[in-house]
Amino acid sequence: MMEMIVDGLSWLLLAGGGFFVLVGGVGVIRMPDLYTRIHAASVTETLGTMLILIGLMLHSGWELATFKLLAILVFLLFTGPVSSYALGNTALLGGLKPELGSQDPSKEGRDL
């Protein structure tokens, strides 16, 4: 009985992580400028990856693979936000301004 609960929770986490990765990938394609694309990519990188790796840890049980997945998770949780910040800061220092909205009044309020 307990094995079925852990297995179901594992698949739920894997499906949730896959959903966030899919939404983040669509966000990277659809967002208008670099800064919003960085946000979509960082959500994918942290939340989606975290859910997938925790689901895999639950699925594998108490084995060596679980501790390796935990090490990967800790590494990604430290390096992902730092790399997103470095990319955004470099773009800002390089002169790339964030897109604040439409400059054409006739396009205000329209969905693209």
C-alpha cells in the first residue's frame, strides 16, 4: 500500500515538473524581450527541474542514485539563479533596455 502511494506521488511530481518545463519552454519562445525570457527559463530551470528530480528520487528509493540526484539538485539550485542573474545583469550593463510596453497608442490593450 505504501509503495503505491510513493509511486503515485513520484508520478505526480514528474508530471508537475514536465508541465512546468513545457510552460517555461513556451514562455521562452513567446516572451517579448530577454529579461522576460530569462524569467521563463529560470522558472523552468528551478521549479521544473526540482520537481522532476524529487520525483526521480522517490521513484528510485534509498539507493546511490538518490544521493547522486540530490547532489545534482543542490548544484542546480545554487547555479541556476546565479547564472540567470549574471545574464540579466550583463545585458543591462551592455545597454539592453527592458521592453516596458507598446510605444504605439493604437496597439494598446491588444493581444499579440
